[in-house]
Amino acid sequence: NNNNNNNNEILGSQGRTNHEEEENNPCDVHVCFSHVHLYTDHLEDISTYKSLEEKLTSFVGNSSTSSYSSDDDKNYVQERRSEWKSMIQNNEHASNYHQHQEEEEGEFQTQNRDIVKQLIAGLGFRITGMNYSPGLTKSILLTTKDLNGVKFVVSTLDNDTDNDIDRNTKNNVDGDKTYHHFDAENIRLFYKSHSDRQGIALLAFQITSGNIEDLHDKYKQMHPKLLPKDYENSVLTYYESGEGTTMKILEVYSYYKNEKGGDVDQGTKLRFVQRVEKSIKNDDYDVKVDEENIGRDHVPLPGLRPVDATYDETCMAAYCDHWVSNVISRTGFIETLEETLGFTPKVDFNAGIVAAGEAQIESTVTGNDSKFRFQEESLALRDQSQVYLPINNALSEVGHVHGFIKEIGQGIQHIASRVDDLPAFVQRANDFRQITGEGLTFLNIPRSYYGIFSTTYLRNELKDLSEDCANSVSDACVRSSRIMSSNGAINIDLTNEKLEEQLECSISSEVKNEYDCNKDEILNAILRSRYHNLYNLLGENLSEETYLSIVRNKILVDVQGNDLLFQIFTSNILQRNVGDESPFLEFIQRVCSSSISDDPGTSTDTTCPVEMKAGCGGFGIRNFLTLFLSIEVGKAMLEVSQAKERHDADAVTLAERKVSIFTDQLNEANPILTAIADAMTEEGNALNAMQEATRKGNRENAESFRKAMEAASAAKNANNEKLMDCSMKYNNLMKNLRTATNLN
């Protein structure tokens, strides 16, 4: 459901005094994304990471092949892997790389990975800042190709001996200065609150206008329990002599343990950073409010020293899009953010949309109202002013969100970042993982999400094809493993020529003439089945090459009006053991509508580009369920693997049944989710048109759009009911399966 919040302005304040209104209003500060702070078990010396960066840059520069693989280069990975092995064989760290190389040639293990190496090799991040506090903590800053984009600060306790510490690192120790945000006690407290696990510890925002002291006062007034001891009385101020700037820091606890106002969860924090500069006139400090230059200094925290970095041609920029929490009280967190920062709900996902078997959650996207106004895609991509914070809570005692909170506590589920070409970004990540043996894997999405082949599909595509001919073609596909897998998925690398060759000698003689007459259409339909669900959404707007790249790299796609959203989720990061709950990363591409419309300020004959909307393409209403179902499928597939290792046939059967139920739910829910998304788009468009007609005084058009909005709302609600019925059906199937298993 879309919450346009147009009614919020109507909420009255009768009976309140001006003073009471002022006390209950959020403070007048505006924020943008700044950085994310991770705590990890261990960090290597910076020289180790820089050595990896240099080798990757040299590898790309010296390579005899293209930057990343294409459909025309089938031997790409094998050739590049040989080049990589040859390059590093005489290196002092070769044994470590070879260990990962051998592992990649088998099954890539995602557990006990160095997150820094994963980001460097897999996603093209580079180290651009560092802090070292001897005997306390070590921290590094990683950024993508645009230093003003995504920033990950990674910290660990410094347990190394003198012999393990790089001498250049020692020389960068900042004298007697101490920085609270790099204090070892912060890491210890986080681990204590999160079952001694690594994780994403802080979400940090930069204040772009207003005063950080006002935000502190608002927390002290409305939520004093959320202020850590060191911030109870004031913000912390740091003067960076080298830069001639002063930075002010405020940290607050993110969540209450249960309902708002109760005991505080000390695990996860929000951090606010404000840069100030000395005024020539009065020796006071003034806030830098030049929003166009926000982030021009890429180092987001005092105490981080800049480090030179080189990005190769395959590295891509990424920008913050949204940061997701799993919490106990979703409404409590929403209200806290509204009372302090003025954030308001933007989108609600109800329980039907996010129900996987017995697992049910609710989710709300809250955020600020930025001044986001762009007509250029490049500016919209780089904008960091629109903050979105999706918040999940569990409604059942099964499933990922419940398990996450039970196992490691409330916290950050995942970090989502925008790129300008997601298929290329993911292809690069997959290539470099296979080549170097380092990087990240991505969540496994069933091929049924994109499309599978069947006799029914073929006859729907070719209405005049006889049933006998369709059956003969289907039988031929089933018999050839080169054409189709057992689950109905056509080979992603199959060409038209190879398909024709395989079918030519397999079609029944009784229908051979009909086949020959319709051969081109039949071949096209079979090959398009690999992505026909996406094709039904997008038609000819994407090339076959792009469609196949999306399927090959298991990218999710959603449509909202004329806007597209591409999504992909990594496997767990910072995970020690198989099956442990831990965070993950998301990467997206927003393709905003580039259509034109009448300029209301000129004559009706004049058109201008439509302004892009913040968050265009939405948050993947079709994919939200896919994400949670895929997580549950992954767990069930792990159960299958473990049961096979134990030679437990009954457990294998049970786990395979779970996989089947989750996959069936995904297939049944997909068209309903599409209908809901379409209705939501129609409802939003009609609302905007009604408001515009009302503004122009055109009552007749306004009434027409009102009726259209009501019709779309009714369609949305009807499909929501269908989705709830679908969710309940599979909820009961999973419940019955669990009950029968317990009885046995």
C-alpha cells in the first residue's frame, strides 16, 4: 500500500498551546546519507589490502581479454583465471589466494570471509581512509569509484602484536587524540548485544542544514533514554587542524527493546555528523549549508586519514539508497524517527505481501522529504538527500525476521545501494569471484521467477498450433538435457541454431509439416520462455541480450508505472557458520521514466521532461515476497544438503517438500503481486491527476480521476485479498507439514 501522507496536514492541534506544539514538533534539521559502520572480528594490515588492490588494477590493465565476460566469450572466465594464477604465483600471499582459487573451482564458501577483501575484489571498492589506535581499534574506510557515494567504515579490536603491525600504519597514528567513535568499548558493547556476532553497527547521516545541537535537545526532550552516556549532556566536537574544519558528532541508540519509551536496546546506533567552519567575522562556528558541495570531502569522520586509491576500468560507483532494520516494535521506531527527525511513512507492505509459508512479517518504509528534483539521470543516481529506512517486524515465530531477532537481536538486516548498470555490476562481481576466488555470491532466485517452458505456455504463445504438435515439441525438449532442465528451465546459453539442430531429428513425423511451417515462431517462443514473465511486464523495452543477462545473473525486476527497478541480494556477509543469521547487501538500479508532459507553466503545446521522483520504481512489491521466499528456500535447500550428508532419507524428503511449497507459493503469488503493483500505480497516477485538475479548477476532470482512483483502489484491495488467501493456503500447507513431522 502506498502512503502519500496527504492527510497528515489535516491532523489538527486543537487544545494545544503553541509551546506544546513546538515541544512535540521534530527539530528543523535536514539529513542525507553519510556512511555505514561495520564491526568485524579481524582486519589485516592495510598493506595486505593495498597489495590486493594493486594486483587487481594491474590484472585488469594487463589483461588480453575484455573487462568482463559477454555471451560471445564462453571461455572468458577460464582464460582470465589462468592469467590471474600466473600473475600471483610468485607473490608472498600466493598461498592464500591459491587456497581461495581451489575453493572457487569447487564450491565457493561464503562463511569466514574477510569483508574488506570481498568488497575490494568482488565489488570494486577501494580503501580511501584509515584510523589506527594502538592496542584499541583499527578502522578503514572503503568507497566505490565516486568517493561521495557509498562509504563503509569497518572497525575491529586491535589484538595484534607489534610484529603484526605495519610500520606505515604506525606512522599514521594521530598523536594523543582520541575519538569516541573509534573507542574499543563500542565494539565490545555491540558484540555483547548481538550474541557475540559481527555485524552492521551504525547508520550514519550527515546534517545538511539546521543545527546538530537542536537534534540533541530533541532527543533529550523526547527520548532521553536513547542518548548514550557520553552524549547525555552535549554533542562531541572535534577540530581537525589539517583540514581547518570542526566536526560535531551525535550518536543515539536506534531502538527500544520493546515498546517506545521502555528499556533501551544498546546494540545498534544512529550517528549524526555535522561539519562546521570557522567564521572570519566573529570567530564563531557556522554550519556549512552549501548542499551542492555536501560530501566533497569524502572522509566522513574525524580521525580518518585519507588514503590514496586507484580504481580500474571495471570498478563502478554506487550510492546509498535505503537501509533496512529488523525490529521488535516497528511502530515504535517509526514514531521515534518522526518525533525527532520528522521522518514519515512512505510505503507499507502488509502481511499478505511478505508471507512465506508460516513466516509472516510487516514492513514500512519511512524517510524524509528531501528536495529531490532532477531531470537528469546522472544527478538522480548520485543524489544522497532522500533517505529511506524500511523497517521489518515479525508476525509469526518462524521465518527469517523472527530468527534474526531471536538469534542476534534487533539490528540492520541489509544495506541497499544504487548503481547505474546493475547487470554489468553483477556480471563483474560474478566474473571476479570465479577468477580470483574472492568476492560475494548472490541469493539464488528460482528460474520459475523468470519463466519456464511447458506445453501450456507454448499453446498460449501460438494459439493456432495443434495440441499434437505442441506435445511433440515439448516431448523433444524434455528428452534433451541440452535444451531443458528437469524443472522446465530452457538452457540460458542455448542459441537458435543449436535449438533447431536439437529439435530437427526429434519431432514426430505426424506433425513434422506443421512444425516446419511454424518453426521460426516455435523456436522464438521456446527461447523467450527463459524470460517470458519479464517480457510480459516489459515487452520490447529491453533487448534479448539484456533479458538474458538479467536471468543469468538472477536479477529481480519490478515495474511501477513507467519506472523500472532492478534488484539483487548478496548471500550473507560477516557470517561465521553455515546457517547463522547475519546481514546481507542489496544492489539496485532505478530506471526512472524519461517521458515528457505538458509544462503547467506554459501553453499546452509546450512539453518538458518529467521530473524524476525520489525512489522511482518503488521498493519491489513483486520482489519483496520473492526475497523472503528465496531466503526460506535457501534454508530448506541447506536442510536437503545436510540431510543427504547424514543419509537421512526422511529428512531429505521433508526438506525437499519445503522447497516445493515455497517455490509453488512464489509461482502462484507472482501474477497477483503484479496486479497489485499495477493497481497501486493507477491509483497514484489518478490521485496526482485529480489533484492537478482540482488545482486548475476543472471539476469534471477531477471527478473523473476520483472515480478512476477509487476503481484502482478497489482492484488493489481485491488482489490484496487474493494474496492473503494465497498466503494462508501455503501457511496451512507448511503448518500441516510441520505438524505431521512432529507427530512422526
